[in-house]
Amino acid sequence: MTLLLLAALFWIAWHVGLAGTGLRGQVVARLGETGFMILFSVVSVASIILLVMAYNAAPYVGLWATPSWVRWLLALVMLPALILFVGSVTRPNPTAAGQKPGPPIGITRITRHPMLWSFALWGIVHVVGNGDLASLIFFGGFALTSLAGMPSIDAKLARRDPEGWARLAAGSAIIPFAAGRVDWAEVGARPLILGVVLWVGLLAVHPIAFGVPAVW
């Protein structure tokens, strides 16, 4: 369990403590933007591998039992999580790495951090649904990184491109739907349809792929 905790803390520190602070600029000054992205990506992949290995090796320490009706609610929460994820990868995302901030488009009308919200919801769902210490550390680490990353990315964009950030912030918000009325025509049907398809597919393959039923 100690290795899992250390791996989770490193993951959080690497993403929030380095990528989301002034340390990023210092590293970029030495390595360049491309060099930084290569280093960041390699270390991120290595830390995910370490996290997964440590999670699989961690002993089971139960913290609570999740009622079956709660599992159904958690499964429903995964639906908007998947819709947000699909929307974040099928249209340009002004808050994604390598993108320039500008007016929100598509799913970013709902929240300017759709991918991070999808990861946060995914992590919270699995923390509550699994109810054990290893899952709290593993999935909770991803959820915490995602939630902390939202204001961190906002601050970075505001520093790097104040004008572009102003256009993005004027029509979007961190909290979903907090920016006002959403133009569903602009969001489009693709994230909704593909999100539902992906949700149904994951419900079906979850017990096969992970050995654990999703809702029963």
C-alpha cells in the first residue's frame, strides 16, 4: 500500500506541482516546449504503469460496502462522464495541451474542462463503488488531480494568453452549465450518441475486462 500511496502522490505532484506552477516555465526555458512535452509524457506514462502495478499488488482493505442501488446511480453518473470525454476528443478543446485559448466551442460550452471532468467523475464513481483503501488512493488520486488541474490550467492560460483567455472565460466556466444557456446545436449529437454507445459497451464488457460487474 505504501508504494501505491507514493505513486499516487508523485502523480499528483507531477501534474499539479510541476505542470500547473511556475516550475513548468523554468523547465521549458531549459528544454524548450517540445522537450518539456516529451519529458512530461514519458514520465506520465511511466507513473501510470507504476500506479497500475502498485494498485494490482495492494492488499484489499475494505472501508465500506456499497449498496446495489448506489451502484446503479454510479453507473448513471458514468454516462455524462463519457459524453464529456467523447466531446473533448472529437472537437478542438481550447484548454487541451498545445491548443490556444479562444471562444468556447462544442462541449466546452458546458464546461471548459470536459476531459478533466470526465476523469474526475470516473475516479469518484470508482472510489464510491469499490469502497476499499487501494481504490481510494488510486482512483481518488486521478479525481483529485483532475479537479485541482482545472483552476491550475485556467491560471496558466491566463498568464500565457490574456486576450485568448478572456474570450474563453467569457463564454465558459469550470462548473458544468454555470456559464448559462448551452447551444445544444453547437454541441452536436455526436458526443451524446457516441457517449451512450460507449456507456452501454462498457457496461457489457466491464465484467469481462476487469472481472467486476459494473452495477450488480
